[in-house]
Amino acid sequence: MDESIPHTKAERELSERPLRVLITDPHLKGGGQVRYVVELARHLTRLGHHITVGCKTDSVLADMVREAGASVHNVFRYRGGARPAAWWHDVRALQQFIRDEKPDILHANGSQDHWVSALANQLMGHPVCMVRSRHNTYVVGENWANRKLNLDWTDYQIAVCKAVFDLRVTRPVFDPARMCVIHNGVDPDLFLPDAPVRKRMRAEFGYADEHIVFGIAARLAEAKGHRFLFEAAAQLAKEFPQLRLLVLGQGVLEQSLKQRARDLGIAPIVQFPGFRNDIAACMQAFDVGVQPSIDCEASSFSVMEQMATGKPIITSDHGGTKEIVRDGADGFVVPQGTVEPLAMAMRRLLVDASLRDSMGASARRRVAESFTLTLLAQRTVEAYRAALALHSRDHRHIA
């Protein structure tokens, strides 16, 4: 019998009607995971589902989710460690939400909210289907508690890239039959190649027509691999005086990266505009995107955005980026933590404008066909339906 086909009346109804979903996240400030929650909530709402986002009282998610058209339940504390009062407050709040709103799905995105949701749900007899998205490549311990959480208390898990999936399924705390891969997505229409905006932004940054700008849009953190880009650029700067680096973002390494640029002798060709809320416009100034990450890279929004602007991209083979960028078609994929292969890829794109154009066009098509927010929402609904079918068969109180 095909287990993917709904067999009972209740299962058939769940496979057709709009779903009621509580998506939770414990973050206070922005980042890729917060963006995932907001955009997923926005696009699931557009598909006709009733979405509520659960978060901390003072989380940036509250206003962002309201703007996205979804509901907000910002009553949680989500404090880790031995804080029984905070834990009990969150468990009771979640149980009250379940009684009042009767959600079909609890969809957790972090560790703390996963534990709260799963525990509260379990204490009530597991009435709601529990789903968890896995956003990073961090190792999950194989202790009894994690086995209980992931194998018994969670119905289904979504990995945001195959690299994350592969790291999970090899460990005994996960069931590969109850997992799938769904990459993040972007809106290609927000990143359309725009000649007037490109001209304006390049003028703002002081770039002439002959300058070839290699851009990186990422936190200024060790994991993002800026130092490899700087060292590669230092090898090429004298041979290619038209080379420029545009470093978008902020972070703890800002001063040390500026010093590193000075030490390498490339400070005059590197700009650090810091945080920008017009990142889509800034990316128009790029000729080539670069993402040489060495850690904590799964399904990168930044990589997809740069590709959507019609720019070729050079990325490392860490995490899920090699699943997004097709080496030799949309750009180049180089070994993580290396300089020479990165410099070689930069050289090829420095000397060949037609290659930049063809790879950029291929990159944009790649995103439009495979990595959109609409696809993210549609695939997530399919995962929800699969999770609900499993939950229905495991917990027979659903008629």
C-alpha cells in the first residue's frame, strides 16, 4: 500500500483543506533563520493557510510577521538552561495556544522552541503534529534526551539542504524516513538586473565602468571566509588594477578585516559600507558575487540573491552552497579554506566578460527555476501533509 496516499476520511480532509500552523523561532534579532520564518509565513499565508508565528515578546519577528500578513503570538521567553520558571511559563503558554487555536502543525526552527513545543505537546498526549526545520550543520548529540525529542516527540523534520540532511541521517537520533530536503528561496523579481540602479549604486561607491567588482554580502565573521577572498585578491591586484572588492555587512571582524586589507596592501580597492537596508540595490553594483564560507552555511539566501541579480558567483564547497551553484555553469565552486583555487576562479572571470555574462544569465535562470519563495512554500506544504499522514497513523485519536 502507498503510504503517501491518504486513506481515512480525516486524512483526505487534511490533504485538501487550508492548514493552521504555529511556526516558532527563539531569535531576538535578524539573520537567515529569521528571514526564513518571515518569508515562509508570508507565502504560506498567500497560499491560503492560517499562519501564526510564536516568538519572544521583544523579538524583531513580531513586526516583521505582521507586515507579512500573518498572526503573531509573542508571549514566549525561550530561555535555555536550568530556568524552570521560564520553561513552565512557555509550556503553559503553548498548551493554552493549542487548546484555543487547535493548530494542525507545530513547526519549530530552533533548539529552545523545539523543546518547548515538543514537551508541551507531549504532556497533552501529542495531539498536534510536530515538525522541525534544521538550518545548520552543527552536530546533534546522541544522548537519550535527543533520541526522545527527535524520534518519539517529533513527527517530521525538514533539512534546508542535502548537506544538513546527510549529517543528520547518519546519526541514530534521526529517522531518515521522516525527513526531507527543502532549500530556501528568494523572490527573483526583487533582484531583477536593473541598469539604472546599477549605474546609480556604482556611482555611489565610486566605481568607474572599467572596474570589475567582486562583492560579498555576509556577516563579518570567521565562518564566512572573507580572509580567503582578501588573500586571493592580493595575488591579483597588481596584474588587474581594475579589480575592486565590495564587502557588505557588519560583524565582530570588521576592524580586523580592515587591518588585514591594509596588511595585504589592498585597502585602497576594498570598501566596507557596513549594514545596508538596500542590499538588493547594492548587489546591482557587483560584477561577480563571492561566498567562500568555511562553516555554518546551509541554504544561503545571499548566494541566491546574487545569482538572481544575474551575477556569476564563486562559492566554496562547504555546506549547501554547492547544491545551489552549478560549477562551471552558474559560477565556480572551489574547495573551502583555500586561496589558490579561489584566485584562479577570480582570474577567469576578470579576463572574460562574456563568461561573466553567460554565467550570470545561467545563475538567474537557476534561481527562477529552482529556488523561489513560492517553491519553498509549496514544498513545505507538501512536507506538512506528509507529516500529518504520519502523525495520524501514529496517534489514532485523529479519526
